[in-house]
Amino acid sequence: MKVRGSFLWRNRVVLTACLLLILGLHLLSTGVDPGSRADKPSVVLMEAMRPLLVVESQMADDVGDFLHNYFELVGVREENVQLKQHLAQLEAQQRRMVELETENRHLADLLELRAALDTSSIAANVIGSDATGLSRTLILSAGARQGLRRGMAVVSTDGVVGKIIAVAPDAARVLLISDHNSALDAIDQRSRARGIIAGVVEDGLAMKYVDRTEDLKPGDTIVTSGMDGIFPRGLLVGTAVGISREGPGLFLNVEVKPAVDFRELEQVLILTMRAAAPSPQTNG
């Protein structure tokens, strides 16, 4: 009991720690021989720590590789975005060039038509159509400032389009020959039979007031007669696709397919001079 109450016993933990600390400092200051027993604990500790150190080293390498690959991927992604933007610009330029080429070709065709008609005319773009469906009309990009007036004939490289019914300073409205309110004097180019072209409510054209005795056949070409004082003689209107003599009426029922696809029109030619009526001896 006397030993337990002594100074050394009461402070045994502190004294032991100090002793071990002094021993450690001594070993650090003097070094340890590689073959000594004191070296064995460090060897055991080092061997025990080796797997952890290997894992740590591998993790460090993996993290380094990941960061390297990440920054490379970011660079590739930015380059890919730039390439896509450049490709989109090139595609847009190509589309504009194709569109300009198509427009130039249409304008060249209109110039050839103008030369063939040998009359003063103005070219215009189609910029709109009737949105209500109540009538069949188109809106043109030229108007009174460009010399357009009501009643002028409108044609395309495919055939007759219609006539101007309203004019604004820089726009005009065209009544298509496919509208049921339209009326165009025309003749069958083969038989010389004459009638009035008008639109039908459903679709297409009808040649009205053709005498039942006339020899019209499907496939006949229908052209303007020039008798209405609006369209020159001989412009293409369409093709007869149906002829019937049913009923007791005085006239034939003639169905005509228009030469112009009005939904595809982009440019037209407005004839600024009224057509001269043909001399009586040239009538069919």
C-alpha cells in the first residue's frame, strides 16, 4: 500500500509517456540500424500501411487522369459547338444561294416571256393570298407607285393568272381566273370554239357558253381569244379534261384544268398595256 501511494505510482502514466517520448527522440537523433530489433516495429508498420498507400497512390493517379480527361472533354465539346455553328452558317449560306439561283431563273423566264409578248410589263413577287377563303386572290409586291392599275392582265411563264382588281401604293390584289367571279374570253385552239372561262366553286375551271354543236375533245388546248381587251390573244389558259352534252341545254359542259398552279406562284408579270382586240377576220 505504501508503494501504491508513492509519487512514482501516482504519476506512473505521465512518467511512462515521458520515458517513451525521450526514447523516441533518442532514436530519431541517433538513427536505427537497419538490422536492429528496434527497426522491426517500423518494418511491420510500413508493411501494414503498404496497401493503404498503394490505394491512395492509385486514387491520386485516377483523380489526376479524371481531371485531365475532363478538361480535354470540355475543350472537345467547345470545339464541337463551334464546328456545329460554322456548319449551320454554311448550310444557311447554301440555302440562300439556292434560293437566289431559283429566283434568278424565274426572273430570267419572265424576261423571256416579256420579250415574247413584245409589250410593256412589270415583274412582281407574290407576297400573299386571300386568307378568308371567300375569294381566290393573290397579293403582289408592286402597286400604284410602280405603275399598276386596276384591270391589268397578270400572267406567268406557265400561262394566264388573272387581273388586278385593287391597287395600293406598293401592293396590288389579283383576282385569279379560278375564282367563280372571274370571266375570261377564250377559244379551243384546235376547233376554234369560243367560250367564257370562269372558276368553279369546288376547284378548277369551266368553259361556259360553248355551243353544243362544237367539236371539243379532252386534251384540247384552251387559249385566250384577245376579245376581252385585257389579255393578248394566244396565251395559255389550260387543257380541256372533260366534255359532256348531257341535258337539254344549248351549251356544252367543258371542264378545264388550269395551266398555272396558283399555289406555287412566286413571280408574275403584269402587262401594263391593254391588249388590242384582234381584227374580225382572224376570229375562229
